[in-house]
Amino acid sequence: MNASGEQQPKRRWLALVGIGEDGLAGLSDAARSLVTEAELIVGGKRHLTLAHDAIRGKQLPWPSPIGDAFPKIAAHRGRPVVVLASGDPFFYGIGKQLVEVVPADEILCLPQPSAFSLAASRLGWPLQDISLVTLHGRPLEGIVRYLQPGARILALSWDGETPARLAALLTARGLGAAALTVLEALGGPRERIRTALAGNFDLAGIDDLNTVAVALPADIAARTLGLSSGLDDDLFENDGQLTKREIRAVTLSSLAPHPGELLWDIGLGAGSIAIEWLLRHPAMRAIGIEERTERAQRAERNAAALGTPELRIVTGRAPAALSDLPCPDAVFIGGGMGEPGVFKAAWAALKPGGRLVANAVSLKTEQRMLDLHQTLGGELVRLDIARTSPIGNERGWSPARPVTHWRVTKPC
């Protein structure tokens, strides 16, 4: 502290240095000096090889799991340490993990152009108009939500097989006319750019270090997911245990999702509520609780098919299955509302200010909701849906079972 008691700025002892495929030639003088003067250099084997001629300190290749290196980095606090990373360390890079271990005011970051920036510059695609996706260590189905008419997508690959697997996925979804451009080892002497249609993908010998650009035709609306809640029921494999489209749209509205929030879907069924919750924003999180194994497996398939493979599914009976789960921001009870202890456990776990929504079709469950509404308040709504069906040679209205819908906010 200084004489006035103010905290002095900490020395930025940890340098995150972005390095491209051009190696040392692409580093600034300041970045090269940091590498040369560091006591400890941490990075992938490829990065350490690229910077080898400038390294004087001890080298530490990333272990597996990568977090095992963090205590060794922290042990050098106050002494010069460099972490080498691809491109921009804070864009799908190691920066996110390191800033949780080392305070930001002790870190100096010298980024290089990211793989996304390099790919966009080669293609002439404005970054602000592109969907940016990473498939590195993540399920391939995560790209499904971005498959929109006329969309342009840049995806970081896991390895040299990713482009062919992505082409197969697109073709299976009727998108064989999509153009895939594979950009390999961008920024270095091995740079190569090739294009093929998904339905006729024949590129071979693809470098593990690659980015895939996907250009979708404009006339594919029938084969993509709409952006509104209430997707068609036919999109969900189900055994009848499915919150129907109109009821689902109202339910999602009442759950009022915000980016980054966690949903508990108790009585997951086909998974439609949790899946549509996740589709609202890439940062959404959801845990589905389902007692029946076959339904849990079906929901898992639906999640993959609809682009939300991150859905976490717990197979078990509530309320016991709710123990040890992270506290939710919102809860949907689609099954088990009348079971002893389910509501109590869910309400206790729900964060203050969180929303709980439940639907009922049976009189027993409706009475339970009426009793809870008397105590906790909230809003009760009766939803009546009717669809046309044949009546002889004409058509008339066939009403579905009415649904009692309750939403309530937990006091802060």
C-alpha cells in the first residue's frame, strides 16, 4: 500500500502470449522478449515447438487434465511466467480458465488474430454477421441450432475428421447443398483452403488444425428449427408423454429464461421443455429428472437431434434424485407434482427470485396446485386447446384436455 493506504497495482507476472502458425516471426518484439525472459513457459507441445528458439526458461507442456498445471503456474507468482496459446487466449482459449486462478490485474495478454479472424479474412466474411461455434471437445450436434436459411458459420474443429463428420451430419438433415470450406493451418507455411459440398464431401488428408466454414442455402427453412418457442410436436420422438406445442409455448413464456440460467425439468418425458429452454441462448443450462430409463434415453436422443446435446439428464425418482444438484433459477414440474415431497424439495432448492411453473391435467394435481396457490400466490391459468378433426364429410372442433397452469416467483 502507499502512504494513503491505497492498494498498489500488482505486477503483471503472467503473460498470455498468442502465437500463430508462423511462430516467432509473427510475434512482436515485446512478446518475444517476454518469452525469452520467462522462468516458466507453459503451452501445448505444438506451441512450445513454434517458440523453441526463443525459450530460455523451463518448459511445461499442458498435462491432462489441463488444470493440473495451474498450481505449478500459481507457485511462480510474482516471477515471469508465459503461457503460449493459439491466437487470442480469451476467445475460446485458455484465458477463461486462467483468470479463475490468477487475478486479471496480474495478467498481461498479447493476443494474435484468432482462427475465426483469420478464416473470416480469407473468405471475406464480416465476423459480426457470422455464427461462431467450437466443436473442439464438444458434441458435433451443437451446431444444429445455428443451421438457419442463408447462415454462415465458422466452426473450430476437434481434429482432421471433424469436417467429414460435419458433412455427414448436414447431409443426414437434408442439407447436402451446404458448402463446406476447410481452412487448414491458417497463417503458416502449411496453409491450405479447400471447398466441397456436404453431400459430395471428398476432401482427404485434412490437417488436425482446421476451421470449417459452412455456407447454407437460403431455401432450407423446412429443414431448420424456428426461433420461436413451441416447436412442432413431430420434431420430438415421444411415447405420448410430451408437453404439446401450444402449452409448451406458454410454459416457456412463464419460465422467462435469461442467459446463463439453470432449469430443473422434473418429469422430463420427451425433454421438450428443457430442450426449448436451452435453445433460447447458448449459455442456458438445464437438468432433466426422469424416473423411467427409456424416457431418459429418448430425451437424450431428442436433445442431440435438436442441437442441445448439453442437456444433463438424471435418471431417478424425485425428490430423492434432486439431492446434490446445483440450485436452479427456474423449475418446471411436468410430472410428480402430486407426489409427496417433490414440490417441497424443488421450492427449497429454487433460488430467491426464481420461477416455478407447473401444469396439471388431473383433478388431484390441480387440487394440489390450488392449495399451494392459496399459500404462495402466483398466477393460475386454465388453458383450453381445440383442434379441427373430421366429422363425417365435414370438420369440427375436438377439444384437448384442459391444462391448469401455475406460475409463481419465489420471494427474494
